[in-house]
Amino acid sequence: MTTIKEIPSFKAKDDKGHWLTSDELLGQPLVLFFYPKDFSPGCTAEVCSFRDSFQDFNDVGARVIGISQDDEASHKGFIEKHSLPFQLLSDENKELRKLFGVKGDLFGLIPGRETFVFDSKGKLIHHFRSQTKFEKHVAESIQAIRDAEKKVD
């Protein structure tokens, strides 16, 4: 399980080549999902699950961002091909994976698939790891945000 308790401080480039900092992500629930590779079958299924549930994330006021080791050009093509309504961040040097403690699978040969859900103050409220249960990343994220909202009410 992850050792982080809140969103770590970071800076990364998005699919448009713009820098995004973790400080800019505070103020609303946040879902950061790490996936292995643009255009691979499993990753396409996962990002399309997030895309297909995007209205559910909007309904709970959450921002969704995907992260992989692909560069901005690859992300741009991936977004265009699958009409993704959220940003993708590049982690070419694997610094974000290390910072979040994302583990590889198959003796480290396959980058890990993990999702982190943070509340509006940047506190970790849920963490999910599964290389094969793509839709569960989405369902558990939405449920975690809804559960956190109930605790505040």
C-alpha cells in the first residue's frame, strides 16, 4: 500500500507542453491515475472508462488527470484519437512514479497501474492498484469522493 498521505509537491508537463504544479490541483477533489502506455489495449480501456464516466466526475466536482511515461506528442495523439476530456501528464523520467511510490508489475517490466484520489485540500482519501481491473479504478474513485462528501455533511 502507498505511504503518501497527501498530494506530494511536483511539476510535470501536460499534453500541450504546459507545466502543471501540484499546488494548482488543490481546491477540488482530484483523481490521478497512473497507467503504463498510451495506445496499449489495457490502457485504452482504462482511459476510455474514465472518459465514459467523466460526467460522474464532474457531478462530484472532481478533476481527473492521467499520468504515463509517454511524451506530450504521444499524449496529444491519444487524447485526439479517443476524445479524452482530461489532461495527461508526461512522466518520461519516472520521477512522479517514484514520488507516489507506484510499483511496477512483472518484476518491474510493466509500469504499475494505480489510482490516487485526493480531497480538495490534497489529503489522500483512496488508493487503488490493479493491472487488470480497469473499470474498478473509475468506480472506486467516484465512490471514494462520494463517501468523503458524506463525511463532511
